[in-house]
Amino acid sequence: MKILIAIIILLIVHLQYRFWLGDASVFRIQEYQQRLDALQKEAQEKKERNDALYAEVLDLRKGQEAIEERARYELGMVKENETFFQVLE
């Protein structure tokens, strides 16, 4: 009987050790969950950025209006027979 009690106590100690300090301990699981949350947030941000870039690529492939708009605002291009006014403050 004493041997059975000793085995049960050793088993409980072993399980408690694994629960609090082992590879799948409570603290490690929390750490892994925090890392997983951060990675999911980063993946979502990158997905949104990729979706925006993909929409811009489709817009540029679709027509000349988008190309013309970018040329006007980013490069300051002007059409023929168009007058450009620059207002200085």
C-alpha cells in the first residue's frame, strides 16, 4: 500500500512539474499565444497592404485615367492646350 501511495505522489509531482515548468506549461502557452497574436496582426496588416497595391495595379492596367492622374499629381504634367497656374502664398 505504501508503494502505491508513493507512486501516486510521484505521479502527481511529475504532472505538476510538467504543468508549471515543462514544455507545455501555462507560461509557455501564454507566451506562444502572444506571439501568435502578434504574427496574426502583422499578417493582417500585410494582407491589407497587398490588397491595396493589387487594387492600384488593376486600376493602372484598366485605363489611362489613372496613369494620367498620377502623372499630373506626382510629376506635374500638363495636357496640350491646357494652362497651368501656380499660386504662391
